[in-house]
Amino acid sequence: MIKTYLKTLWRMFRKHLTRLLSLIFMVLISVGFISGIGTATDKINYSMNDYYKANNVSDFIIKSKSQYGFTEDEVSAVKEIFSGASVDTGMSFDLQTDVEARRSIRYYFLDLDNWNVNKPDIIEGEKPSNIKEVYTECADNVIKGYEVGEEIEVSGILFKLKVSGIIKSPLTFANDGEPSYNNPEDMEVGFNTTGTENLDCLENILYISKDLMPVVGDIYVAVKDRTVFNCFSATYKTLIENGKRQIAEMFGDGAEVITLYENYSFKSLDAYSENVAALGYVLMVAFLMVTALVTLSTMTRLLEEERSQIACLKTLGYSPSGIISKYLLFALIATGVGGAGAYFVGLGIARLLYYVFNYSFAMPPISSHVAMVFYLITFTLIVLATITATAVSGIKLTREKPANLLRPKPPKAGKKVILEKIPFIWNKLPFKYKSTVRNVLRYKSRFIMTVFAVAVSTALVMAGLALLDLCLFHDFGSAAIIGVSLIVVIFAGLLTAVVIYTLTNINISERNREIATLMVLGYHDREVAGYIYREIYINSAVGIVFGYPLSALLIWLVFKVMGMGLLSEVSWFMWLIAPVIVVLFTLLITLILRRKIVKIKMNDSLKAIE
């Protein structure tokens, strides 16, 4: 008995190999894409947290508004407020260098021998060995940078400074510079902002020995608990608010406080990370809807085709649970294999997005933390949907008597369609087009399912194009968002292809006898293929039409949760590109399936009772 069961199981896998592969690819694309978007967000957050800890990034920069700076007692008082915190002191000021170019240069006088807070990464060269040697900031889109060994003349210093090393500050990893530290608002003209209050950006940043400027104008504070940051957690926000209040009570209007909430690099990267996460949640719903729908259709129709097998197993004494478990195993293997592959696809997408972010940021080393939240959520929902669809269909069939199951399911009776009530149109249609229209509307559930799947797929493609349009033609966002939008378009297109392939393949499998009959009647291969193709094209065309309002809704929702862009700003030609992409994928699928249509064996199909 077990041997018979295993034989039927093996034969089922061989018979429905194409459907098995379709389910695998469906899960691979959906779960892989969603988990990739979500994992990228988690990787960015983990990496920011690791970078914050490793470089002991300051939570507070307290800048004196007085040219005399802070006293030792005031520095000690700050240490008492932030008990156990790492506290470094220094002095910074800017000098205007080029009025026409609207550039300035900033100097940081720091104790280079005891540098604990905001530990920089040494890119090139070595630590200064005397007061005549300095660090300079590495070049980016704003800072020009110096070469190691180059000499610099600084006004107010009698000797030339020699560049001994190039560093990257942990506070300034945005490639467009750090505008938040250029000209803090409400700062009086003193040592900190001499001559630069109206300048746009910095030319270079120099880190010079504190011995040349003994005045303490800046206090850098890194709080004791380095875990509280956690990408601007609620606890961290409370800590910052309390700290700013205590500093204000101590210094009044005599000091300005800059926190990581005012840091462009940290806040902009965090904002982009949140945008990607929001996009992931919105698209998760759309991808899961299509995947669940097609999976439901696949398993339901597979069980319908297995009616005679179910009847035989019932006759042999197998219990309903034993019979259903056979099909549950089929579904679980498909989702399991697809899900396993999807994890690595998602990981690849996450790493690709992390790399793309380097076009806007000097990204910290990617974290080794395992991020599986999006993957587990998506995969669990897909497995639950698949198991539920299979179990419900299986229970329904196993309740029927074997005699009923052995009889082929009667075809659905044909009905007049709405076009037949319009003689002016209907009477002019050739017979082949009349039969196509009737077949399309004859199976309403199949028609609705295909139209809905294509409509949602079209909306996903359009959402990706809208994001791309926002960045490329409206100068909004960054290279990171461009990368995300391209991935959305690619995977939405792949999902469209798999959806159309799966539904069309099922359609052909269910109509073997009908197609074989056409062949017997003398239809040529091209005519037989066209008989099926016309239905695919009509369903896809209707799906694209309904995809437009869905696209508008999805784009509006994406822009809403990401906090950028307007539906009205999407370029008109983007609305034409999306259907073209869907049509191209549809044409590709019809070409792939042509061989299956023309290779149907007439004798075998017409003899089979199903």
C-alpha cells in the first residue's frame, strides 16, 4: 500500500513538473524581492549601529558662542551631567578662502594623542608626529582634499603645515558633505564661525594639534550606553531631549548643541533606510496578493485534474488526510525549494542595494548581523496561503464519492456574452473571434483571476517606473532610490512573466481535448496557437486597463509612505512604458508556450476520460 502511494506521488511530481517549477519561481521572485528590500533596511540599520559604536560617535557637540570658549569647570560640569560618558574637547573655526566660489575652510584643534570620541578612519598616511603635521579630510563631492606630504599655508600660523595623513570622520560620511556642521543657526561670529556665516560649503577640513589653540570651544560627548542609539530609537530620542535640556540649563544662550538629529549623514541615511522599509511593506502586500492568488489557482486546478487519482486512492482505502497530505507535500516542496532559494536572492538584493547606497554615502562596513524579519514574515504568509488553498480544495474533493470523482467534470455550459446583444458588432466578427470572446467570458473565475493578476503586476511595474521618474527627471531622491526603483521594475516584470506563464500553462493543460479536437478538424499549428493566444492577449489587455487605476493607487500609496513625490509629477510617458513592458513579457511567454500547444498528442488527449 505504501509502495503504491509512493508510486502515485512520484508520478504526480513527474506529470506536474511544470507547475512545480512555476510555483518555485513564483515564491523565489516574491519572497526574494520582498526579503531583499527588507533585509537591505535591516543591514543599513545594523551597520549604522555598529559604526556608531566602533567609532564612538558623539551624541552631543556643545559649541561655545564666546571667543573665550569653555572653562575647565564647565567641562567638568558637563562630565558630571553625563556620568560615565566619553568627553573630548577641542576648538574649531572656519576661514573664508574663496568668496566667488562660496567656499570656506574649517580647522579642528584637537588633542590628537588622546582622541577617543569620533574616532576617524585613517585612509592614507600616518598619525602626525609634531605640531607642524596635520590630518586632512578625505575628498568627496564637496571637499577637494590634499595629498599626503603636501604643505599648507594657514593664516595666523607662522610655519607651513605638512599633511601626514588622510582621514574620514565618522560624522561626515555623506558624499555631498556635511551641511549640518557648516553654519549652525544662531551662532554668533566668533572663533567657531569666523567669516563663514554666509558660505555654502567647506573646501577642506584640517585636524591640527591642540597645542596651537589651547582654547576649548567644542565639547564632544559620547554617552556611556552605546546600545541606546539603535538607529534613533525612542529611548535615544528621550536621552537627547533630556541632555539638551540640561545643557541649556547650564549654559543658557552661551552654547549651541548639535546632536545626531542635526547630523545630515546619519539622519539622511536613516531616512533613506526608512523609505526603503516603507516601500517594502507596501509592495509586500501587492506581491503577496498576486502570489497567493496564482498559488491558489495552481493547486486548486491541480487537484481538479487529479480527480481520478483521488478516486482510486479512496477506493484503495486511503483516508482523506492521507490523500490530502500527498498534495500538501507537493505544495510544501515547491514553496520550500522556492523559499530556500529566495533567502539567497534576498541576500543578494540587500547587498546590491547596500552597494548602490555608496553612490550617496561612504557606507560603513556592512554588518554581519543576520536579518531575517522580512524573509520570515513573507515566507510564512506564502506557506500558510499555499497550505490553506491545498487543504480546502483537497477536503472538498475527498468528500465526494469515488464514482463521482471518476466521471470527468462536465464542461461549463456556454452562455451568450454581452457582445451578442450588439448585433452591429457581433455579426461582423469572424467565427474564430466569436469563439475567442465566448471562451474568455465562459470561465469567469479564470478571467477575473488573470485580469486581476496582470493588473496588479502592471501596477507594480508602474510603481517602480514612477520612483525612477521621480529621481531621474524631477531631481528628487538619490542613486540609492534609483537602484531600488530599478530592482522593483525588474522583479515586477519577472513576476508578470511567471504569472502569465503559470495561468496560461494551466489553461492549456485543462483544454488538451479541446485543442486536440481543433487539430483533428484540420486547424494548422498557427491557427491552434492563435486560438489560445487571442485569449491571453485579451485577458492581458483588460488586465492592463484595470492596472491603470491600480497603478495610480499604488503610486499614491508608495509616495505617501515614503514622504516624497506626487502622483501628478509622474511623467506622461511612464504611463505608456509600463503596459509595453507587460506586453513584451506576454509575447515572450506565448512564444515559449507555442511548442507545448502544437505538440499535444491528439489520440492520447481524445482517449483520456478527463
